[in-house]
Amino acid sequence: MKFYFPEDFLWGTACSACQIEAASSADGKGENVWDHYSKVRPESFLGTSPDDCADFYHHYKEDIRLMKEMGMKIFRFSISWARIFPNGPENINQKGIDYYNDLINTFQENGIRLMLDLFHCDLPMWVIDRGGIKCRDFIDWFTSYAKVCFEKFGDRVMLWSTVNEPSLNVFAAYNSAFTAPYERDLKSAILASHNMLIAHFRAVKLYHSMNLGGKIGAVNYIGPYYTKTLDPKDEEAAMRGFANHSGWWLEPMMTGHYPENIVHYPRYADNMPENYAKELSSEFAKMDFIGINYYNPFFAVNNDEAPLGFSGYEDDTLPIDEYGFRHYPAGLFDTVIFLKERYGNPEMYITENGLSVKREKFEEPTPTNDTQRIKYMRDHIRSVSRCIEAGANLKGYMNWTIMDTYEGHAGYTCDFGLIQVDFVTKKRTPRDSYYYYQDIIKHNSVN
């Protein structure tokens, strides 16, 4: 049986600047949070540094050639904010602008479209030093940064994302010390999240006002929430779980309101910013598409004693990879169809989906024979086809990721790449999954 795709379907891969670029101080780049904390908190990064990664900064022409040979239609990447504004919001680094212009031009010359993330993990350290995302000035800093990127690159980049996975890179950064600034304060997390949403709205409005001809959205970490029973209380608990994880961002971005099924629980209600509902409504600007990072499903049951009336649990029957993601390809279908029905079938992209394989030693990449990854891709891409057959307005699929990456707190222990990277020599070697994906793209179908 074959699963087919529309002729204009966008096949691609995704990655972020801080995970493949390296060159942390090259050509005037400023320090970002991963550069800084990998040095001052080495235990949090397994003693590793982003400067030891693939060095896309100097190898991008070779990498783009490999992308073209694979037949890629689109590449989702991010700008390093600290490469554009290295020391604060006042001064632009022209060498950073020049680098990204050359990078974008090279993609264009090779016929590969781009989706650009403005903020993907690597917050500049000067933002942290001046108060972080919970500082109200962050909204202006981000909007100014977005404006420069739109002006400099908007004539060639037609798809934009304001932020990647804010549930982790904003909320969890302040609430559970997931990443910088490593705080554990719910009120700060809610305030930072609110500021990020207002910054997102202003960037969306700004982009639309500039009439550049493209589209702008945001990328969220999204997965379905399932429960053990058909008990309505459990089903409502699962919906609260979804609202807490993904809906806290999707609902405002798509409707201008926080999720009504959880915002009035004391956990949130007692910590919300003043006049939050009025501000959210007045600042609201609907985005053009939803970016979906899908890796795993979630599970919840009703628990009246829990802060939001639900408790999570694990389904140990599902296979799990080295990164801790449980594999359930049908969950991708359920996620897309849920968003289709809830938000009126908006334009959607699978912006991340991929398999991690354990790298035992920094100097020894995982093998090029990666049949496990091929099976993972086949099963999930079949689900993508089923989404389209079910009428979902799904426009593209981007595998995570094109090459082996620096995975932050997991260091260099997890290889996601379709292309193997020897981090010592920087040699690139396509894996079997690279050629498998090449065949899918060539025939626009999967068996």
C-alpha cells in the first residue's frame, strides 16, 4: 500500500542556530544563554559546549548541497538573536546580518524554501542580565529584533515563526528551572509567558503591516492527551492536561483568550498579571499557521486533589527512545485532527518529528545504518498522509533533524541526524535514513 501527498507538499528538515552553528564569538556574535551556562553550569550540560557542534556556520555551503541532493523543499532554521544584537537592543551587528543574508541567498540559489524561527532556545545573555522575559521591556526588545529581521530577510523568507516551544523555553525556564534563567517561581513563569504572548502578537501585527507577502505563525510542542477510561471526569482531566501543556499558548495565539477550563483554577488565577484578559484581547493578532512539534503523546486521569484536577501517568507499553519520547505515530494524526476541528482547519506544518539514537562517546557518532529511524519515519509519515486524506490543511513535514546536533542539557548523547556528524573532524556522512527520505521526496509517497 502506498500513501501519496499533494504535489505542492513541502518536505524538509528543521534545526536551530544554537544546535548546529557553533562559532559562538565569530564575527561579533554576543553570548547567548547556552554559551554562558555551559561554562558556568557545566554539570547542567554534561560538561559540553555548543562550540563543539557541527559548525554549520562555516560548513553551510556543504550542508546545503547535501540538502539539495536529498531533494529537500524547505528548511526550518533559526536566527541567533545574539548574532544580530550581541550586547543589547541598541546596536546591530552588521556582520551577523551579512552572514544570514549569504546563508539565505545560498538556500535560494539551491531552490530550498525557508521557515525562520526568531527565538529558538538561545536567548541573548543581555536579555537575562536586563531582567529576562518576565521584564516588560522584553516585549519592545523582541519587537525591535523582529523588525530588523523582517526588513533584512523578509524579501526572501516567506514563512516565519515568532517562537519555538514556549512551554519549555519560556514557562518551564521560570517555573521548573528547565533552562535559563533556571528559576522556580510560578508567578514569574506566568508573567514571562504573558510577555512572550504579547511580543508574539506585536511581531505578527508588525509583519502583516509590512506587506512582505509571506506568512507568520509560531511553533508549539503539541501532543494529544489520552486517558484510561471513558469516564467524563477523566476525559475532562485530559482536556485540562492539554490546556496546561499546549493550550496555554495555542488558545491565546488562535483566539485571544487563555484556556477557560484551567485559567480560573487557583494555580493560575492567583498568579495572573493585572488586567491580563483585557490586554490579551486588545493585543491579539491571529497568526497564519500553526507549527506542530510532535514527538509523543501524554496521559492524564482525574484527580480532585491536584492543582489543575488531573494527574499525568506513563504508558509503559509504548516504545521509548534515548531522549525519553514514547513513540505513537497515531498520536500525530489525533493531534492534527484535533487542531483542525478546534480552530477551523488552519494552515499547519509538522515542524519537528524525529528519532534520537544514543551516542555513547562524543568522538564516535552512531552508525549510518539506522533502520530504527527509517521505521519511525515511515510510520509517522503514513500518519501525515492520513491527516491530509481526512481533510487537514497540512502543508509540510519537517524531520528533526538534518544533521547530528547539540542537544543542550543532553549534550552530545543523542543523535537525531539524517546526516551523521563526526564532531571532531566535522565530517558529514549521510545515513541510510537520508537516502530513505530522499526516495520519499522524489516519489512524493511512502509505502
